[in-house]
Amino acid sequence: HVQLVESGGGLVQAGGSLRLSCVRSVSGYSYGEYCMGWFRQAPGQEREAVTSIYTRDASTDYADSVKGRFTIFHDNDENVVYLQMNDLKPEDTAMYYCVATVWLGGPESLRSAGPFVVLQRFGDWGQGTQVTVS
């Protein structure tokens, strides 16, 4: 299983920025190709996908609500995925969860399956970090 630890959440004013971090560690055999991403859940609402990245080729996907404002990127050497959030809005307030799964099928198969679907179906989840935008 993949173990994930998030950090970087907090309280910020609308229009501000935050950077979330997710450190990935793996017990047992370690693979080099991961699909990783961020989901969020606000009180009383369903969990929604925010963004994903495939570590093999750094391909990314974003929810329409965050395109142009959020950026996901990774540091393979440090096993860390970051979520840079700019121009934050009150509707971005939520608990943000890092999720990851090994994916050995390559980018084409991941694109076909859908990264968000893959993460929801197979991913390991972190404990979450709260983001509040006032």
C-alpha cells in the first residue's frame, strides 16, 4: 500500500494562495509509476476530484472549477506531489485529500480508463488537510 501524508492547508483570504504537499512512501516493493491526485470534500457535499498527475510522463488533468488557478506537480526524487492553489475562492473551502495508486499500464491506458476513476477505484488515501478561504 501507498502511505500518504498531506500538509500545507490553512486559512487564507479570497484571492490568496496556498501550496499543499503530499509525501508518498511505500511499504514493501516500490514501483516507479504512480497516478496521484487531489480530491476535496466540503461539509454536506460529495467528494470531488480536483486534479491528477501521472509520474511517468507528468501528464495532468484538472476539474473545470480549478483550471487556470491550480497546478499539480511532483518531485520524483523526494516522492512528493504538490498542489499550488492560486486565486483561491470561498467555494474552494474543503478538506483536501491526496490519493495515489501504482499504474504500470502507461499513459495511454490511464487516459482511456480516466485518472479520476482510477484514483477513486484503486487509490490509497491520506488523512486530509483543511483549506478554508474566507
